[in-house]
Amino acid sequence: MFLIPIIFYSCEKDPSNLGLDLQPESDRVNGLTFETTVKAYTAREDSLTTDERTSALLGSYSDPVFGRSDAAFMTQIRLSTSNVSFGTSPVADSIVLYLDYRSYYGDTNTTQNISVFEIKNSLYIDSTYYSNLDPANYSPESILTNPLAYSPRPNDTVLTIKLNDELAQRIVATDPANLTDNAAFLTFFKGLYLKVDPILSNGAIIYFDLLSARSKVTLYYHNSSDTISHKFDFLINSSCARVNLFQHDYTLATSININDSTSQGSLLYLQAMSGLLNKIKLPADTLSKLNNIAIVKAELIIPVDNSNSDTNIYKIPTKLLLVCYNSLGKYEFVPDYLVGDSYFGGYYSNYDKSYHFNISRYVQQVINGYETSAYTGVDKRTDYGLALIVSDNRVSANRVVIKSPYQTDGMKLSITYLKP
């Protein structure tokens, strides 16, 4: 009985080798892993559609790495009820704009000067608007508040901006026909444009939640026949046309080579708000030689450089997005993206200070495309390049510095594959 366990143990095989002796030599496959370089450079991102987004961005900030960035926005306001009546001989007391704080990016200790304008040309909820829209086309001639100096306090509930009394009196005295419904009101009052003066040092971009019930315009008034104070709310909601506007000045930046595909600098730069992206090209010479192989994993590794950045103020984006170009130079999702976040990746890892993307399917299709023989039942594609961008680039001001492929510890592609 004491010998039985020994006998069973002596019959066990190493699990890693189990079954190998049953496989003919000709049928065995070898798993290989290697790292290869890619080509990459920093480029300006094209203008983005920024209408009807979850956050409205407002503010200005400058840092020595990326230069200055400014954010403004336009929005409609709408009646909270139809057939509005302010009573007999209404007299306006005041009108106030409330904006619900959501978050921020940068240094909120810097005072900013905010201005609010009335736009004279209409916005439309069913139209598409881009981040580089010129507000001058909407004739924001009538200023509704003198420049207001304020220090952002995003831990507060709302930012309160008192608008001009003239606007309040104009609304209460308007023809009742302008207050019958929102179609009539939006013809009478087209909307608001908010901007700040450029900041040359520090500063911040503030995120406001326009869809919050706390974001609104409130008119305070009374009637000549009584002394009771009344109020009426104009809403900012999902039915309002609204658009974020972005501008960047890279003349104040340090050492950023933009749109230089021949540059082999040690750093790359990414910035949201339709700022900067990285254009990436896979190594054609290497991939074209990998004939008749099966990709197990192809991982694009993107290390972050924190040597010249204050990440306490300019926080690193939680997530990046990787897309591919088609033959027309337009963005498309890589096939790996459609599998899901846990497979595709793109999140920042504190463990190795890097972002990781699993692009196995994309790389396999590119390799298949180099094969000249007629494959059947496999996907092929041409690598027109990849674009690396900040994931929430329409509703955040995040930016990050990346170690380029031309550094020994920079961006690289790690491939594991099987070959007969």
C-alpha cells in the first residue's frame, strides 16, 4: 500500500509535454515571439464633429510642452413650457445663467475672464458642426455680460453668471407670439456663445454638464400689480443644438515636430480637443516575410514619457484609441476593436507606464495581404496606416507624451505566431 502512490507518481508525465510523443514530427508547430519597430510621427488632427456632446468645454491653458489651448462653446436655450405669459405689465429683475460643473483639466487656481454673447444666426439640432467652426459666422455681436473674472471651482455645484438686465427686459416685453412654442422662441433668441480670454501661463479647461437639470437660464421678474417675485426657467437639454469649439497655438510649444513624417525624434505627442495624433505604419519589410503563419498575439506597446510633464496638473488620459485608415484616408475601426475592450485594450497601465493594444486580427490580415497565392476563406487588407488618438478627444482636454519607436524603450510591436 505504501508503494501505490509512488507507482502512480512515477507514471505521471510533465503536463507541458503531454501528448507530444503522439504528434508526428511533420505536424508539429513552433511558437515564436519577436519584437519589431514601427514608424510613427506626430500630426495635427483634422477637425472633429463636436455637436451634441456630453460635456461643454470652456477655458484656456498654456503649458511649456504643448503650448496654448482654448475651448469655447455655443448652445441654444429652450422654453420649459409653451404659451408662456409673464402676467400684466411684467418688469424684469434679472436673468442668470447657471452651468453645472462636471470636471476640469489643468490648474484651476488661475483666474479666467469669461464672456457671454448672443448669437444672431441659428443653430440646428439636425445639422453637423465641427470643432473648428468660426463663431464669427454666427455674429456674436451682442455681449450679454461684461467679461467676468472668476477662479474655477469645479467642486462647487454650479457656475453662476448674471447676464445683462437688457436681455431680461427684452424677453418679458416681447410679443407673446415669440413665446408660444420653441420654434417661435428659437427664431426670437438664437442662443449663447461662451468664450474666455487666452491664458499665457497655467490655466485650465472646465467641463460643464449642459444636460444636468442645474444647467439653465433663469429669468426673475415681477408684475406691476403685485410685489411677488416670479421666475421662469429656460432649459438646456438634449433637444438643444450645441457645439464645442477648439483652438491650439503650438508656437509656444517646445520641440514638437508636427506633420513631419521623416522626423525620428525621441518623443511623440497626443492631445485631445482636435489637437495632435500619432500616425503609425507597420514594418512592411518584416511582415511581408512572415508567410504561412498564424498570429497568436500582436501587441502594440506604447510607453509614456513623464520626464518633462507635471502629471498632477496635466493628467495622463485613462484610455487611448487606435484606428486604421482606409484607401480614402478616412478612419475605420480595426477588427480587433469590435471584439471588445478587454481584448483590444488601450488603457493606461501603471505597472509598466504604457498603453497596450491587441491588434492580432489586423496584423494577420495585413500579413495575408502580402501573400501572392490565392487564399480562400481568409481576410486580407492593405496597411494604409494607423492613427493613435486620445479616446475622449471631443469632450476632454487630456494630453500625453509618448516615447517614439526611435528610442530603445519606445513604441514597438510584439508578435507571437505559430509556424508549421
